[in-house]
Amino acid sequence: MKALYAHGARDLRLADCEAGPPGPGEVLLRVRRGGICGSDLHYYNHGGFGAVTLREPMILGHEIAAEVAELGAGVSGLAAGDLVAVSPSRPCGACRHCLKGLPNQCENMRFYGSAMPFPHIQGAFRQEIVALASQCVPAGGLDAARAAMAEPLSVALHAVRRAGDLLGRRVLVTGCGPIGVLAILAARAAGAGEITAVDVADRALGFAEQAGAARLLNTAADRDALAEDSRGKGSFDVLFECSGAAAALAAGIGALAPRGVIVQLGMSGEMTLPILPVIAKELEIRGSFRFHEEFAVAVAMMRDGRIDPGFLLTDTMPLAEFGAAFETASDKSRAMKVQLDFAG
Ligand SMILES: [Zn+2]
Ligand SMILES: [Zn+2]
């Protein structure tokens, strides 16, 4: 059985890996699809991000769909052959944040494919993996490609929860990569009013349009694209900042109306922001990090057809072509979501 290890920047290697038999409460899974995420790309291109760097080889990957191969003792509700979406979120359930009902803030989180702790938490880009049955959400009726999108969709649903009531609200989304586009889908599902999408590439804005954004603004073509929305005290109720670019955050702050809410999802390092309008317009800045219970919600919303993120998938490549897959995923002019196919 093979797994995809990152040894450092631009150094990926396919190597053998063992998956033991499933213990009590566990299942052995045969991985079918794995989506390449922004964090995987940071490890691939730079060996990490900010203070988080690879200090030992780490299996990448946390967006997977798999087939149940074998059940451990005491597992119910799953059967061999079931397609499942696998949550990479493994909180301890015992620290004070878990006990407060904030499992995504767990002190001892073992999130797949993360170099934040040391030893690093090994990821899920492998042909077989033993997981807790509680991580597996049955995805019958979905294809493996969509089931593997439950993870990024959960990130967007958590952000929508952080934003609070969206019913009829004017929403601005800056940065239309996979998370920005999924935030548009999630905001629409939560009843948002008019959604305006901002990016520096028309191609990304095309995906935002497909997701249901009513207005598309290219700030590379027109630096003042938000001028009208920023007149007076601004006009948007909620900003989902998904680019991690300081300029986008500053422009969004200028376009938010008094008491507007900023949900910051984009993460590319430290940012400076104009604090005076935050004070004067009484804006609220809210972080949004990962998810937990939203994972099952994401699968349910896809299964009943309320959200279909399938159009985000631009490329699927076999595991053996991991090099080409990571190169494609790194090139935003070609790719939106790239998945690896682990079959065979
Ligand atoms: Zn992800
Ligand atoms: Zn915990």
C-alpha cells in the first residue's frame, strides 16, 4: 500500500505504508478520492506556512472519500462497501475547549496532514487508512468526487455559522478560490441576499457566478470596483474574506456598513488592517478555523441536493501522477479543485 509523503518543499515521494487491522470502534478504509487543499500546496511549494514547517516526512491530505473495507469490533451503522466521507477532524474530547463545546479549538487536535504539532499528524493521501467509525459519514447517493468535497464545504459552513444570521443580508466575498466559491454556496443556502464576489481573475469569478454570486468585480481590471459600494458608510452587512490578501481585507472593510461582520478565512500569514474604520463603523472581526459538527451537515446538504459543489472539480489524476497533480493544483490559471484518484 502506498502513501504520499512530503519531505520538504517540492519534495513529494510515494512510499510504502502499513494499515493495521481496525481496532474496536475503528474501520479499515480503502481511499478512493483525495482533494488537494491550499494547505497541502503550502507544504508542497514552501515546506509549510508561517511558523508551521515540515520537520519530518508527513503524509499529506485531509479531503478524502473512501470505501469501507473492514469493520472493527463494536462498529455499527457502517457496512463493507459503503462509500463514506471521512472527517479529518479528531479532537481529544477531553480538553477544556472540547468540554466547552468547541472541538475545532481542541488543544490536542489530531487533524490529518498537519505539521502544527510535532510529531506531525500524518495525513490521508494513502490507499488504505484505519479511521474511527465516528469520522465516517455515509455518503450513499453521492459520487466519490463530491464526497471528498465534504471537508472544504464544512469549512465554508463553519464560516457561515460564525457570520451569524445571513437571511436577506448583503454579502461580499473576497477571493474566489475553492473556499470563497464554497462560501458563496453556503451563504446562499443560509438565505443570504445579494452576493458580490471579488477576485483578481475573471476565471475565478466565473466559478463564483456559477455558485450564484449576483455581482462579479475584478479588482485587477478596475482597482476602484468597490467604490460605489464604499460610498458614505458602506453597504455590505457581511464580508467573507477568503483571499488572505491585506488589500482585499482593507477594501472589504471600506465597503462594510456600520455593525458589519468580517469573517476572516483567508490565511496566508500576518496582515495589517485599517483599524480606524473598524472602530468608527463598529465592525466585528471574527476568525473562522476548520469545523467539526458541520462535516455531517455538509454531507447531508450534498445528499439532499441543497448544495452541489461538483462544478469546482477541474482535474482528477491517478495517485501515480501526483507530481503533475500538485503542479496543476498550484497553477490557479488552470485549476480550481484537483483530486487524486487512489483506486488501483
Ligand atoms: Zn482542505
Ligand atoms: Zn480537546
